[in-house]
Amino acid sequence: MARTAPFSAGGGSSFGGHGTYMYYLYILESLEYKRHYIGTSADVKNRLSEHNSGEVRSTKAYRPWRCVYSEEFLDKTSARKRELFLKRNAKAREDLFK
């Protein structure tokens, strides 16, 4: 697992040129409300755009969003496991925001 800067415009890039895609865990922060959203995607930049355009029902009411954190994974399963861990573990989420 490699951690990236708060938001990298290069999200969703290919890994090693072999057609294997990277997957990302990302955390969004609402700019107007004190809310966070945790998700996974192969293309964080596009996914953020979907959140901000109201295409995602669970985040629509809290727009606009900005990406404040991301982690990179070699496969979708690993990214999803990390997402579920953070969603189920308040202490782990809290540690990310210290």
C-alpha cells in the first residue's frame, strides 16, 4: 500500500504499463458540512466529479466535496478491504485525521 498526497491529479493511472490498473481508497470532505465520505475507485478524479455533480445519492446533499486523502492499492479487493476496515473502525478513521 502506498499513500499519496491529499489529492493527485494522476489518479487512475496504469501500473507498470502492463494494463493492470491501480485502485484507490479515497476520503472526501464536504466543504460546507463537517462530513467525510470514504470510497474506492480506479479513477479518483472522475469519481470526485461524480460526487460533486450529484450523481452519487449518498453524497448529493452535502456537496461540494474535496479529496483530502487517498491510498493506492494493486487490486480492487485490497482497496475494498481497507475501505470496510475504516468504515467499521472509528479509531482508525480518527487516526487518519490527527
